[in-house]
Amino acid sequence: MASQIISSLGVKNWTVDRLPELQAKQFVITGANSGIGFEAARMLGEQGADLILACRSPQKAEQARQSLQASTKGTIDLVTLDLSDGASIRRAAESVRILTKKIDGLINNAGIMQTPQLETADGFEMQFGTNHLGHFLWTSLLLDLVEAAQGRVVQLSSIAHKLGRINWNDPMLSGAYNASTAYSQSKLANIMFAFELDRRLAQAGRRATACACHPGYSNTNLQSTGPTGILNLFYKPLNALLAQPQTMGAVPTVLSAAGVEAKRGAYYGPTGIFDLRGPVSDSSVADHARVEEDWKRLWELSEDLVGIEFRI
């Protein structure tokens, strides 16, 4: 059955100058050393937020901290996190707990795109394992801190979710791997996870909420660090022609995490032609991403794969 929750919720043409002051608000951002995550951290920090940058590379995280210090009014802490490694995720979550007792915004931003066929440390297909399962485990370990702040979980998805399908019989695509198919599947999983998380939070009467967003087609290092061969060559002219700056791509993330207007269970992003760029508003969700039975099925599959019971 398709969900009736997701609809036009009334946010139109949102811009970052509508952000409130964010002193004493705590935001944890995965993959915050570059791209959308870095720009979101900068925007939130300029409004006084305290930041925890959860990044795979300590060196790049430190460089990001140094770059952000000039404009950030709050604190900036670093946590080493590799979302392709369950042990690293658990260590990082414990490190976050040492740094803070509440999370106003848990921003699940980090991701990889169209990589060759690789496996995570736990044997999962790399894109599904990193983009979805890694954040699924990460969120389960920190959700109580989001609840303590009556905060938000923000899941970065993509317009690529519209092309995605969950391969229920072979989610690791071991039978026939395709880099773009794997990426679209992971981005569909991201948006479905956000919707199911928010549905469960609401059903349980929790104060925390969840929503999803996408950056449109933004010029970040995703296009150069993941795809190989012809795909890599394809993105160079395409970026020049179509991509918007990563600063613009970060606006939906900031709206979702800290905008007063943001609503639970929503999906925000650019709404120009094909949602590639343009005004940030309620964005379009593929019909096949609205099916609640599939949300639940993905949740249960993810619990089984990661080996946890995700308690709300």
C-alpha cells in the first residue's frame, strides 16, 4: 500500500537566510570533510551550531575543521568513522557519546557513487553497505541522543532513487553487478529508511523525527572518486554543463536539519527541471518509494543483515 503521509507539505523556495540562530544546538554530520557535508557544516556553524564531523580520514577531517574555524561560532569536534566497517561505526558512536549527550540533527550525508564491484569489511556490496546499511547501524546507535534533543535524523538520498529498485532476492547484486544499478538501489534504500524511521517514531510517540533530502545534481567529488572508465569521462563535461555548486546542493540538507519550516516525513530538494537544480522545496518522490510494506521489508532485511534489533 502506498503511503499517504508523504505529500506537499508547504515548503517552497527555501533559502539559507531563513535559518534561525543555532547556539547550543548539536549537529553530527557524516562525510563532513568535503562536498555537501562540508557546506552544510559551514552554514550551520555560521549560525552558532556545535558540530561533530564524522569522517573516514582523520587528516581530511582536520583540514575541514581548520577551514571551518574562521566562520563557525560553535565548537567543532572530530570523530573517525568508516561507514563500510561495522566495528568502526560502533567505535565512532561511542566517541560521539563522549562528546555530547544530545543530537539536534543527525545528518547522514556520507556516500559513495557508482563504484566498481567491491565489498565492505562485513562482506556487503560496497554501495548498499556504505550508503544504507552503514547509516542504518549508525542511526540505531545514536537515536536515543536525537530523542533527548527532540531532534531530527536527516537522510541524504538522490534523484537516482527514482531509477532504483530493491533486489530482494539478491540485494548485494552478486548475480549481476552494475555500478549504476547498485547506486540507485542504495539511494532508494536511503529514502525508504527515512520514511520508515519517521513512521515508527511517530507511531511510538517519540519526539525525534526523520526526513530525507537530495542535493540535485551538484558538483562534488562523488563524480570523480567513485565512477571509473567511461562513467568517469562522462561526468566531466556533464558537470560543466548541468551541475550546480555544492553550496547550493547543501541547502536542502540545512533546511532538513535546522529549518523551522521543515516537517517530519518530508523530502526536500531542488525542484527545477528534473529536480537537478532550482528552488528548494518539497521534492517529488517516486511512487515505488512510497510503499509502506516495502519500507517495513527493507527495515527487517537491514536488521537481519547488520545483526541488530533497531529499537525505537
